[in-house]
Amino acid sequence: MVSSGTFARERVVWAARHGVRLVDRALLERWAAGEDLAVLLDLGLDHAQSDAS
């Protein structure tokens, strides 16, 4: 789930229980700055590269 703001604690708890990944403003900013989304979401993908194009 993506938000341009933040998530309330209840939403974070719900997401954790249901395996839903949350992307908030801070994470969006890091992704836009060039960080690899797979790394930011801690997907554990060995082949993920921060400089992928």
C-alpha cells in the first residue's frame, strides 16, 4: 500500500499481520532519490542492484 503521507499505528499493525508492505512518504522519497525498491522493502532478492536501469 502506498501513501504520500504516513500510516497510523493501527494500519502498520494490520499490514504486518497480513503481509502487506507499506510505502510511506519517506520511503517514496528514498526510492525517488535512486535507492532500489527491493532493498528498501527488504525483499531479500539476491539479484537486486541499487544501480539497476
